[in-house]
Amino acid sequence: MSEDQALASAWRELASRFAATSCALERGLQERHGLGMSEFEVLDRLAEAPEHRLRMQELADVVHLSQSALSRAVARLERGGLACRVLCEQDRRGVFVTLTEAGRARHAEARPTQRALLAQSLRPAAPALVAVRSSPGDQARTRLQSERTQIGNHRPTD
């Protein structure tokens, strides 16, 4: 397989895994916690932020949503009492999104589900993703290390 074909194949695998993971997250989070994947991501980022708040623009950058998609997600979280928007005191044009106590509680309930779904979906791909970013020599070492790990590094005894 040429390098060009390998890159295209790696891209297709990545896109496929992303689609499958997104569907699993959307379904699992909605069924168990009443949250969509985007809503959970907003809660997750707010939970990790200092003072549990971020400017709308900062939030849009880290959750990879358009401004309008983020605005809709935040509106859904506001309706559920999980987040609220607050005007920036220093710059009246700025808007902060703040996690509420109810939002922290829902995030704490949903986080194990999200992490379990990520582990289920992504862990098997880790060696393949490392190999894609590596040189051919690194790829061979990665495959060898992976094979050794799978067989438990057993060596014959003398």
C-alpha cells in the first residue's frame, strides 16, 4: 500500500470511528441522562473551567460548534437549569456561560457513562492511531510492541 493510500485509509478509519463514537455517545447520553453529545461536551468543558464558566466564544472554540449550534445547546441547558448566561461586567458585549449546581450534578452523573462509551469505542484504536502519525520504522516498533503486549511478553526459558 502506498503512503497516499495509507493516508486515505487512515482518514477513512478515523472518520468511521468518529461517526460510530458520536452515535454511541448521543444514544447513551440521551437514554441515560437526557443529554445530547454537544450538551454534555459543554457541561464537561464548563466543569473543567476555572470558576465553572467560560465566555461564549471560548466555549465555541473548545467544543467545535458553530456559534448558532452552541447557542442552541446552551439554550437547552438553560431550559433544564443546568447552565446560565451572564453578561461580562467589564465588557457588556461579552457573555459568560456558567455551570449551575444542577449542571454540576448532572455532569457528575453523566461523566462515567461518557468515559465508558469513549473507552469502549476508542481504546482498540489507540495503537493504530499512533502508527498513522509515525514513520515506517516507528510503525514497525509499534506493531512489535503491540504484539509483545498481546502475548504477555512471554519469552522461552532456558
